[in-house]
Amino acid sequence: MQNAESKMMRIEIFTDGACSGNPGKGGYGIVMKVPEKNYEKQFSQGYRLTTNNRMELLAVIVALEKLKSTENDIHIFTDSKYVSDAINQNWIYGWIRKGFKNVKNPDLWRRIIPLLKTHKTTFHWVKGHAGHPENEICDQLAVKASQSENLLVDEFFEQQKEEIHSEGNSLFPYLCSMNYLESLQQRYSVKKFDPAKKLSPEILQNILDAGKLSASSLGLQPYRILVVESDEMKQKLVPAFFNPSQISTCSHLMVIVTRKKIDENYIGNYFNHISQTREIPVENLQPFKKSIDSFMNLNSNEEMLHWNEKQGYLLLGNLMFAAALEKVDTCPMEGFKMDEISKILEIDSEIEKVTVTLALGYRAEDDAFQKMKKVRKPNEKLFKFL
């Protein structure tokens, strides 16, 4: 006779979550397969305000709740370390013992516990945006669900938000549960994008807003971001780059241009803007203005250009970090012919200089670089504590 284990049917569940803004509009996607019966079904749902990790976890919960039988061999494939490690590393059992004290998303973890006890599950982590067919489908389902009009209310999350605001605390530290280290681990400089995949306007604006909030010495922001989104303009720019693959396949190209000089007119406009925004008379800002004038006078034009470009690289870092959190791939590029780009984009080279560019999109399945291990200095060679 066959034992009970051999009779169990293998069911494969692929899940993914998405969130624009984090917290923001989110959604989950599920692909469920029963290879033995050649069965496949897809599920998805969007929420008006949630987080990426909640959607990752909810996708698994919903999938398990849809199973009618408990006599199956369930294999769950997720690109979320947050979910897979909590189960495979047995973190969840420690959380149970502590009553989920200081644990994010306790409502969902409590909801999944009886499902894990009921079903025989094995969790597999897969790398996101790495060409895994079902994971790519789940990602598309999740993103589409988050952008739909039929958005549900994540009641626990929104109630928690109201309570935290009512206590006068910041929402971000407690509720923003995106694992940023995981996002940075998956980030790499893409060599080839999938030209069929485009950034949504909402995600693009989130990344740009993050750039706007970038730290800038003295708050001067001596730069602009030119966003190239038309295929026609990108093709015009291809000859200006030494490695054209990224430009010809990316969804968007950001060109960071910095000012060569910061003149009195620029500084005057800056202080008028401060005055209007903070409702402070310009006269009250004179001590700050004098300190900026003094700094400018101490540095040559060449030194100021170098200083301005450093501000541009701070901006670049913010843009790349925000893109990683949005699960958008990037490639920063300095290998270009500056004069050609300036001519094509009609940049006045007497006033501004092209400093660096950033291609954005979603990695192509055949980009071999995504499968390479990330190489970084060991901690003992990188960090020194004094």
C-alpha cells in the first residue's frame, strides 16, 4: 500500500506583492498550479493604502485560504525574504512566544499561523525580477491590481495609521515595513532592460519626489533633472553613449545637469522661495544669505562646479534608492559624450553641465549580470569603529 505521504498532491503557489509609495496603493498577485492535473489559476487584488510586506504576506495567506483540502504537498515560491525567512528561519515561533510584541503586521502573522498548522508547506525564496516566469506574472498581477479602481481597504493598517497619528507619532518608522536591505541586495547596474516594460506615471513621480527631497548643501539644489521618456528622443541619444544598450532599452532616462555657477540671481530666487514657503520676510533671512555669499566668495568657479556636481551625486543616490524600493531597476552612467547630449537636449553649456545619467526600467530576462553574486568589501575592510 502507498503511504499517506505518497498520496499527497503537489501544489505550487507563486506569490508577489507590490506597493507604490510604501505606504501607498498596493496589491498582490498569485499563480496557483497543480502539475499533476495541468491546472493553473491566477488571483489578484488591490488595496488603497498598505505596504509592500503586507501584500507579500497577504498573497500567501489568501492562496492557502483558497485550498479546500489539507492533504496536499504545498510549495510556496516568494521573492520576499521577509516572508520566507520568517518561516524558514523560525522567527515566527519566537514572535508567538513574545505575543508579537513590537512585530509589524501582527494581524497577518496571526492569520497565517493556523494555515501553517493545517497545511504541509515548504517555502522557497526566488530572486525577484530575475526572469522567473511565474514570479514575473505575479509581479504584473500585483502591479495591475494596485493600479485598478477596485481597491479594498486594508482595515488593520489604516486603523493603525489613525491611532499613530492621533498619538502625534510619525507613521513612517513603525509602518513602513519595506526591507530596504533586501531591495538593495537585488539592485544591480542593469546592462539590458526589457523594452516592453514601462514605469507607470505614479511610480515615476514617486522616484522623482524622492529626488526632490534629496539632501543638498545649503539647500541650493544646483541641478535639474531632465526626464527623457519618448522613444524618439532616446534613439537620438543612443550615439552619445559609449554603451548604448541601456539607453535603447530603458523605460526612462534621467539626465542630471548641474549649474556651472551660482550667481546672485539664482541665490535671490532661492531666498524668495524660502520666504514664500515659510512665510518669513526676506529681511529676516539676511544672516543666512550672508553665510552663503561668504562661502561663494571663498571658492573659485572651478571649485564651485566641483561642489555643485557633488550635490548632483547626492541626488543620484536618492533616485537609485527610491527606485530600488519601488522594484524599479536602474543603471547610472557616466560614459557619454557631453557635448552631444547638450546639443540634443538643448542644454546651454555656458550655464549648465551634464553630470551623470540614470537609466530606469525593468531588467531583461537575458541580462546575464542579474545572476552574478554581488561583490563588496568585507566589513572589517570597509568599517572602522573608533
